[in-house]
Amino acid sequence: MDTKLLVIYISVLLTILGSTSWFIVRQILKTRKIEMSLERLENKLTTEKGTVEEYYELGSIYVDKKLYSQAIVLFQKALKSKELEGEEDLAVLYNALGFAHFGQEQYDIAIRQYKEALKLQPQYVTSLNNLGHAYERKKLTAQALEIYEQALTYDPENATAKGRVESLRKRLVIYN
């Protein structure tokens, strides 16, 4: 009986250790890949002009690292590029630029950038969610609710918009 319990205990322990090791190794590899991309792009873009994709990729890495002012510069360079193809690319860049401004708590500028993205792609749900969040930060609850509801018309299963609509409706009922 004691041997059986010991085998079960060791098996469970090895399973936990194995899965934890797998997650750690996976995170290390992911971080290493990002750091290699960061170094490669920084080296390239300091010596020569880059492509829209390179500016966007490095800007996105900077956003992940919360280096918003550096990201803003890169997103603006990408917007100025003559290589942009289509409104979808522009919308993604404006949304990213808005997100970087949001990270610096420049909500008015972020709102302007999100609206630019939505002019180009009115059904861009990510930008709608971001715009709603910016309105919330500015305490513009009614506008935020309207934007989240608009996001739900394009994507009825959008978890972010669903949760925010519920919360904002409750808040509006309390205040009224």
C-alpha cells in the first residue's frame, strides 16, 4: 500500500516538474527570439532605411517593453513610408500608434489615432475596443458604451466588448 502511494506521489511530482520545465523552456525560447529580432532590427534601422514591416515589428517590440515614445517614432516612420499597401495596413498602423499614445496616457491623441484607423476600416474590432477603453479612461462612459456596442455588431462574440458593455450599463444605471 505504501509503495503504491509513493509511486503515485512521484508520478504526480514528475508530471508537475516536466510540465513546468516545458513552460519555462518555451518562455526562454520565445524571449530569446524576441531579443534576437530586437537586436537585428535595431542594428539595421540605425544604419539604413527599413521597410514598413520592420518599423512595425520593432515598434511592436518596443510597445511590449513599454518603450512607448520609441514605438511612436517607429510607427510614424512606417506611416510616412511610400510602401504602404491598402487601407488595412494603414488602419493597423494607426491603431498601433494609438495604443502607444494610450500607453503614455495621451488619451486624446490615442482617440484621434483610433478614429483614423476606423475611418479606413470601420469594422476593425480591435480598434473599436481600444477606442472604447480610451473613452473609459477619459470618463466618457456613454461614448465608451456606444463604441463597445458597435464592436458587438461586428463581432457578437467579442469577449472584451461583452464584458465592458455589461459593466458600463451597470455603472450608468447606478449614476442615473
